[in-house]
Amino acid sequence: MPIAPSRGIIYDRNGIPLALNRTIYQIEMMPEKVDNVQQTLDALRSVVDLNDDDIAAFKKERARSHRFTSIPVKTNLTEVQVARFAVNQYRFPGVEVKGYKRRYYPYGSALTHVIGYVSKINDKDVERLDRENKLANYAATHDIGKLGIERYYEDILHGQTGYEEVEVNNRGRVIRQLKEVPPQAGHDIYLTLDLKLQQYIETLLAGSRAAVIVTDPRTGGVLSLVSMPSYDPNLFVDGISSKDYSGLLNDPNTPLVNRATQGVYPPASTVKPYVAVSALSAGVITRSTSLFDPGWWQLPGSEKTLPRLEKMGPRPSERHQIP
């Protein structure tokens, strides 16, 4: 029996946790221990508020699971749902409630376009993991990094699955433990990101469609990366509902688009300092070089001229002291 590892925590530069794990409860079923799976699912509707999306997800997961595997039926149960099932558990052999560590993003939409999120492993994930010979390491894991830091550093954050060898009877019930290989927790990650700066910039951009990136020029470290509007990544952790996803997908402000990394914008005059520094570095110009601007530009070897957008006429280039 596989034992899931604890996923690594993601911190900002000051040690503030941006993505962590908290205990949640989910109801699971081992189909081989259930006489009639569909009747059991129908009976669970009133006990733990099971809905059609939950049942569809269970059936999809069951189709790709091995025999005698405990399959999630509904995740993130409330205290009331846990208590209600406990009272009625005698009615549901082969069904039980288990506690797990589940990913949680305490700052909601503030960091989605940087941190990303984890979500349920789907068929494409299974195919990729199998192709990369990593599938065995996800035998006890239901989630995987889908976006951002969570996806890019998946191998570091995930950890190593452990295993427990047990003896079971003819009903699949564990009699005794024979051997245990404990899981290895995933590694924590510390980012260059500054949470307070990130939140401050978001307050400035509230209600806008915009992007801001702040870097440390000495190291290149990203202190803030903001794309507005954003969305709550916690919606995706347990599997986003069709209604919520349609709302995000059809939002005219396109919150799913990361404007900081996916947007394409003309650089305008921001490119000029880079051209000047490159020319200085290559020795093409010096700090005292002056260039005359006639108000148009002609490509060498061509008769075509490109006029300035502003109607300002000829003028010398502006020079500033370069430190």
C-alpha cells in the first residue's frame, strides 16, 4: 500500500508561507468491498451532499485505478458531513472517511499568476508521468502542479512515495503490518518574491487590467509579478465546478490570462536605454557621442523613409550623463 509524501511549502523571501498544506477530510470507497456501487453512491447523496459532479469524478478515477484501491468520492468534507457519515457508517461497508493534507493558498488571488496551483491528476498527467517513468511515485497522490511555481518545481515539491506491506484477509481488511518504507517529504522552496510588495501593487491596480513586474537589478530576482485581474487558485485544488470555470472562461476581463508573461506589448521608448547601453558596451559610441535626429529614419540600402509619429521636426538626440 503506497503512502503519500507531504508536499513542500512555498515561502516568500521573508519566510511567509504562500502555499501550504492543511488537513482535509474526504470520503472514499473501495469498490471491491461494495455490493452495489451505484446504489451506494445514490444513498450517499443525502448523507454527505454528494452531487453529479462528484459521482462523475469518482467514476472517471475508478476507470483508471487498480483493484483494491480506495477511490475518493467527495473531498473537503465539512464537520457536519463528517459527523453525519459517522452516524450512518454502518450502512456503508467499503466506504470510509480519511484525513489528508491538502494544498491551500492563504492569500487567494494575490499570487495565482506566480505560484500557480495544484489540481487533480488527469489522463494527460498520467500519460506524461508514465512516459517519464514517474507514475509509481504518484500511486498515493491525487494532485499535481498544474501552473506556475507549483508546476515548474513539481519534482522538488512532490517528494518520494513510501510503501507499507500488509497482510489482508479475504475481505480485504488489514490484519497486520509486515514492512514499512516511510515517504520522503518534498523540499520547501523560498522565492525572491516579496508578499507585501505584491499586495501593495495589487491595491494600486485594483479594478484595472494591467501587469507589473518588479526585479532587483543587482541580482535579477523577481520581487513582484502582478497580473490583474486574477482568480482564487483554491477553486482548482479539489476540481473546479463547471459553473465556476465557465464564469472565469467567459469573463470579459480574462482573469485566466497572465498578462505579465502571456501579454504582448510594444516596447516603445523603453527599448532605447538598452540600445544605448549595448552600443556603449560594444564601443560603437562613447558617453560624449551626439546623434542628429532629422525627424525620419531610412533603412540603409532602401529608399523608403519612416517618419516620426510626433510632428516635431529635426532635433539633436537628447543626451544624459551615464554613470
